[in-house]
Amino acid sequence: MLKRIAWAAASLPFMSSLAQAADGIDKLIGDAVSPFVYPIVGTVFYSVPVFGVSFPLIVGWLVIAAVVCTLYFGFIQFRGFRHSIELVRGDYFEPSDAGEVTPFQALATALSGTVGLGNIAGVGVAVYLGGPGATFWMIVAGLLGMATKFTECTLGVHYRNEYEDGTVSGGPMYYLSKGLSESGKATLGKILAIFFAICCVAGSLGGGNMFQANQSYVQISGIIPFFEGKGWLFGLIMAALVGFVIIGGIKSIARVTEKIVPGMAVLYVGSALIIILINFSSVPEAFGAIINGAFAPTAVAGGAIGALIQGFKRAAFSNEAGVGSASIAHSAVQTKNPATEGYVALLEPFIDTVVICTMTSLVIIITGSWVPDSGVTGIALTSKAFEANFSGFGYLLAIAAILFAFSTMISWSYYGLKAWTYMFGEGHIKEMVYKFIFCVFVVIGASMSLGPVIDFSDAMVFAMAVINITGLYFLLPKVKELLADYHEKLASGEIKKTVKAAAV
């Protein structure tokens, strides 16, 4: 504990002087990197017109992979949903198994990396551009993405490295290199793993860090005027809090996320439920608008196709199924059966997209906040909806946004760390170097906009999906083999419910 406080305190003077010099640096960096960044961003997010609506090919790449995984594993997300709940509540948990965190902690850590500002601002954009019908396709894409999460997280556990000190390292870097090597594609696997690790580190510092710090600062300065013009100060506070948590590794992160994630759910979903109950008479009409908007040939922004594209885009960008990041967190779980964590992981898109994003969308629709062509979109639209009945809900929304941002940062710090150690090797000093860099970027993110840099980081996150899904196609038979082995052990009684769970 004292080491964490000392480390955080020692970093503050350096980060403070860096932050206060931010104003001029912001534009300088933006102008310098723009010529190199935007071609890369344009390639990753390359879009084609579909019935007059711009459709990013990366979204199609993610959705097609989700459909393939769903069909290949026989709709595992529906058949295995009940078993997933049993695993999360610890019915089959063995504390003696190798790993660092429980199934619930792994789920909470991965969820904290996906449940973020996209659930608040992104849904507002999707509904504004695609109309209520976007909600339907958002749900469909979320349900399909559950199968992708099952696939990548099963592989993450199977190919992880387990060390003598009890720590583990896993994720796409490891299953790409090891898995493809087993099938005679060692060179391809190594190349994909290195590129994935590079993209993951870049994504962790940008979208998983700077963007979160920047947007949470915007929220806090909106409700606490003292922080206006003091992004550097807010950044220092956030950096100290983040540093205090991440210096303790995945166990420290998991202990925090297992408390924050349920808290966020109660705060945000609870607030949404209250608004829905207040406007309960409008719920049937809202669901009617969602269904009609999903298939109506003359809907907002491109008709039914526009609604489908906006819904799929929001779901893909929100739950990150196919990106591979969540498998890094799930690889740390205590288990000797990889398929168990695949089952646990498939709950993520359900919670993130089917529950939380849908709740946001319903609040926007039933309060009448969505007005086509009004110009009110993103987080402004969501804020308007939450404040429609009680002005105090705006403050709750701001607090939820800050919690979402904080939890996303600490989870992505772990993803970036594991990618960093894959490239540079394990070791305390190497880990501390990355953690220090991560905390510095928290301050930079809160102090500067750095639009081109964050755009580049977002591109790196979805470049991860291109690399990861390429590997998944090669490794699908391996996942089916692991799944069959697990079910055989369940059927034979080799794997049984724990005594504690059986007694409940």
C-alpha cells in the first residue's frame, strides 16, 4: 500500500510540469502527425456506400465473424447461457486451479474495459442517425457477438503462459503465435502476434486512456465549475487514482472492477429503469418504434439499411467482440478447462449491448428526446433524455460517465501491459516503465484534445480485430475440440459442482 502511494506521489511533479505546458503542444502535435495518421485511419475505417449510407468495412468484418462463430458452434450463446451464469456464480470454481482471478473478477475486469462512454454517447449517435430501429440491430449484433467472445476467450486460456510465481499472461498474442505454430504456420502466427501487440499498446494509450480522461474531464467540468480550464489538475488526480490501482497488477485491478462494475450497473441501469417506469405507458409505443424502424423502408438516414448499419456499428464498437482485448483479462482466470471461460465471456456482449445500450436507447426514445435533424446527438442527446423527468439525473449521468471512464482505463492498462511484456519480456522494471507511461498519458489526455492521435489509437484498436479474427478462423477447430472435451468431462462426472454450490 505504501509503495503504491509513494510511486503515485513521486510521479506527480513530472506530470504536473508536463501538463501545464500542454496548450501549445496540443496543436503542434496535431499538425505534425495528421499527414501520417489520417491515411491509416482512413484505411482501417474505410467505408463503402450501401443504399446511400456509409458502411465501414471493419463493422462488416466483425459482424461476419460473429455470424460464423454463431453457426459453427451451434448458437452456443443461447444453449450455454444458463451454464455461463452457473460458472460466474462459482458453481464449478476450484480455488486451487492455476490463475490469478475468479471467473466473476475476470468478467468484471473485461466488462469494465467495454462498458464505457460508448454506452452513453455512442448510443445517442446511433439513435440520432439510425432512428429507433438502430436499437433492434444493435441487440442482434450484441447477441451474435457473444459467440465471438466465447471463441477468443477459450483460446486465451488454452494458450496462456503460466509462471512459477503464479502469474499468467495470455491473449491473442499467445494464441496467434502458439496456435498457428501448431498448424505449421509459425511465421504467420509470430507476425500477427507482434502486430497485434503493437496495436494493443497504441490502443491502450489512446482510446483506452487519453480519450477516456478527456471525456471524463468534460463531464466533471460541466458539473464542478472549479475544474474549468484545469484539465491538467483533473488529469493529475485521475493519474494518481489509476496508478494506485494498476501498480498492484491484475489482482488489484480485479478487486476494484468487481466493486465498480456492479456499482456502475446499479447507478446507471437503476437510473434508466426509474425513467422507464415513470414513462411506462410509453414503453409499448417505444418497442413498436424500434421494430417498425428496423424494417421500415422509409426511416431516418437510409431507411431500414441505415438503421441496421448504425445498430451494427454501435454494437461492434461497444462490446469489442472480435477485437481480442477481453481475452487478455479472461486469460488470468483460475481454471484448468479453457471452455469454462469462453462460457463466462459470452455474457459480456449481452450485458454491454443487449442490456446497457438498450436501456440507454429506450430512455432516449420514451422521453421523446430523439428529434430527427435536431442536431442534438451523442452524449448531449443522452443527457437530455436522462434530465427529461428530473434535472438531478444529469449529475448521476456525469458520475456514471466518470466511473465508466476510470474502469475502462484500469482495464486497458492491463491489456496494454500484457502486450508490452509480450514484446519486451516479463519483469518488474519493464512493467513499471509501461505503467508510468500509461499514467503520463492520463494527464496528457485530460489536458489536450489531440484529435489525430486519438483517431490513430482508435484505428489501432480495430486493426487488432483484423489481426485477431484472421487467427480465429484458423483456430476454430481447436475451440470445438476444447469444447467437446469439456462437455465430455461434464457428462462423465469428472467435472462436478463444488460442494459449496451443490449445497445451495
